[in-house]
Amino acid sequence: MMLVSCPGVVVTDTNGAPLCQDDLGAPLAWEMHQEFAIEDLDPALASGAFSAGFVIVGIGMVVGMGFRLVLSLLK
């Protein structure tokens, strides 16, 4: 399924039909976009991104624990 969007401002004409215009009133072309579907994702890329998220959070947690340990030793 394709989705349609307007890169400018959506206005209506005298009949109520939607028109796509820029800020100065010049007509713009409607843009077609492919609807997002979870089935279109590559499983290898999705699992890699998921793993990278865990690595980033894990590094932050380890650094935070290290700072807490250093501060407790200085106390």
C-alpha cells in the first residue's frame, strides 16, 4: 500500500478537494511513500541493531558502576 504526503501545506479548493501548496501558494506535487511493514526488515540487520543497543546500554552501565566504585573508594 502506498501513502501520499504533501511536502508543503494542505489547503482545500472551493469544492473541498485537498491541494498541496508551498507557503507562497504555488502548487506542489504530492509525494508517494511505501507503507512500513515489519516483514520488509532484514532479520540480520534487525538483530544486529538490537545487539548494538544492548552493547551501548551495557557500556554505559559498566562505566556508571566504575564511577560509583571510584567515588565510594574516595569516600
